[in-house]
Amino acid sequence: MDYIIQISGPMLEGARTTVLLFLIVILVSIPLGFLVTLMAKSVIKPLAWIAHTYIYVMRGTPLLLQLLFFCFGLPQIPVIGQYLVMDRFVAASLGFILNYGAYFAEIFRGGMLSIDKGQHEAAKVLGLSKWQTLRKVILAQMFRVALPAVANESISLVKDTALLYAVAVPELLNYAKTAVNRDFTVTPFVVAGVIYLLMTLVLTLFFKALEKRFKFE
Amino acid sequence: MSSMIEVNDLEKSFGNLDVLKKVSFNIAAGEAVAVIGPSGSGKSTMLRSLVHLEEVTGGSIVIQGKPLVENGKYVSGASIREITSSMGMVFQHFNLFPHLTVRGNLELAPRMLKRESVKEITARSRDLLSKVGLAEKADVYPAKLSGGQKQRVAIARALMLNPDILLFDEPTSALDPELTGEVLRVIRQLAEENMTMIVVTHEMNFARDVADRVIFMDNGEITESGTPSQIFDHPQQERTRVFLSKESRL
């Protein structure tokens, strides 16, 4: 028991990095995903093309590869590489944001598809502009439909933060591994597992409450 | 009597398929017109083109003296909005906004358009909900309403913008038979108040009782029109007779 308390301090320190990364990525990638959804649906063809290519590349390659690319690949690019040396946490955040942005874009696109065209027609006949319709009619319904998938993706993100281990940014898993190697015991892995479970539990409860709040019944 | 709607030689085609073939009619102020005819005869397309929910390929539409379609082309976007704002529409599938309460459905558009104070808007939504018999449902979400109640909310929502003309696109076709009565009663009341309206419907008894005039459409054309008694009791065209005899057997 004493041992658990003793290692919990540094491990919670590591968990702070995990939570920080999680918050940065969620707060940036959800709006990014929404923007990309709108781009993908745009009548301006080059915009739609850029959005689709971006989604294809980010979804079609491993997240780990993307992280390695941003942390260690970018500085190797001839000429401009020297300007692309970033703090590894920043580089990794960027990788996560771009990756999750693509997934959120697809989730929101699915949400948009689920909205009956009668909703657009009713809004139009009531004299709402396209922008008013998007804001007041489409968005709320799209987020409601997308909510379970967003919850799922958020929980994946908590676990994916462990990939920081591969680019040597100290976080929860990193601290656990260090303790395991140092103290010849499996306990730190168990403690790390419990901390991850606590984080995903908070998220699960949060999204359950959101789903209930936006039931529209 | 002044013309609310004048449609001349309206045409719409997809490739070789002619959905509307030179459709022409006038609607006078205060007139209630029922449009009947077989499925796929172009009734709904004709109605929807009046509020730019369909593109057309020929002819003209004039709403209250203002051209909406000339030579098969809609006027510019801003004018479309201005001209069609005098028309309300009620859909077969209600198209209520599921994320808003009944009151929210009624008040969304007037609040966005900002033509009057919030106080006036809430007062009118209360009055209109009473009028359609749903005052106690103001804070309920559409998911909790029956089909008939949903359609009455949709009618109240259309009335919120004080339209001069109301268009009904098969307002009772998605309802269980025992729920059509409550919706038809509301439409009948509006007709008695001299609301100008076009009702695309399969309810022959309703068309006969409520309409001032009945238009029969078949295969993209208006083949016959007249008073209810002319159409139902003395149809001149064979196609009208065949259609009515089929309908009466249902």
C-alpha cells in the first residue's frame, strides 16, 4: 500500500501530461473536424478536394507513423526542416489534432447525412437563410446524432495518448514503465491501468449526461 | 378579384420526362383551391415550385403581382426570398424541428427574421397554439406528439409569419385515418376565415366540402378544373371520371 502511494505521486504527474494533451486535442480537433466537414460539402471543388484528401491521408496511415513524422521527420526535410524543429509535446499535439480532426470530420459528415432534407425545406420556406439554417436547425441535430460517436472517439483519445511513449514525451505510461524497470514489480502497470480507467469513467459519465440533456423528449 | 397567384405555361422536365407540361392557373385572394389527381401527376411538384423548392424549365409564376419565375428562370435569390415570404407551406411529413419544443418551432423563424418584438412573437405563438387546440403542448418536444398534433403544430408554425397564402402538400397523407379529422378541421377553419390556400390532397370529401374550386391534374397537366360540384358530380373528362371512380371505391 505504501508503495502504491509512493509511486502514485510521479504517476499522477505523468497523468497531467495525458490530461493536458487530451484537452488540447479535443478542444482544437472538434472545431477543425467541423470545418473540414463544411469544406468537404462545399460547392467550391478545390476546397472539397483538399478536405477529402486530408481525411483520406490521416485516416489511411497509422497514428504512430504520423507522430513519428511530426516529431522526428519534419526536421529532416531539406532546407525548410531546420525551421520545423518543435518541442516534442507540441509536435505530438499537432499530430494528434490533425489525426483526430479527420475522424471528427467523418463523424460530423455522417451526422449531417442523417438529417432529413425536409428540415432544410421547412427552414427555407420559413425564410431562414442558409447560414441561419445551418446554425439553428442543422448543427444542433447533427451534434445530437454525432454524440455517441464523439464519446467513443474521446475515449480512444485518452488511450491513444499513451503513444507519446513512442516519441519519448514523459506521460503516465512512461512513468509506469520506468517504475516497473526500476522496482522489478508489475504494480505500476496496474496503477496506470486504474488511472486510465478513472479518466475514461469521467468521460463516459460526462457523455451519458450530455446525451440525456439533449434527448429532445 | 385580385390574383394572388398567376401561373402560366409552367414546365419542368428531367431529360425526356415531362413532370409539368404547360400548367396554367390563377388563384384569387381568399380562394381555397384543392388539387387532386393520381400519384405522380405533378401536383406536389407544381406546389413546391411556388416556393422555389423545385427548379422549373419553362413558363412563369407571378405572386401578388411580382414575378417569381420568368421564362422558366427564377428571379435573383434576394427577390425569391422576399416574394415567397408571403407564402407558408405545410408538408406531408410535418418537417418539425425535433430539437426544439413546440413553442420553439413556432418562434424560431420570427425570432431570426427580427421583424417584430419578442413579446409580440410569444403572444402570437400562444394564440396560434390555442387556435389549433394545442396550448398545453407548448413546452413539449415533437417526439412526444401524435401525427395529427404534429401537423397542427406545423400549421401554426406556418401561420406565425402571417402569410397571405398557405400551401398544403398532402397534409393528411402521412396520418392514421382517425387523426386526419383534427387536421382537416383546422384547415377548414382557415378556409372559412378566407385564407388563400392551395391544398394538394387525396381527401375527396374534404376537397368537395371545403374547396371553392377543384383542379384535377394528370400526367403533368391540368386536365380539368371547376367548382366541386362540376368536378365531382359532372366531370367532363374521361380521365377525371376514371380517377374519381377509383377513389370512391377505396
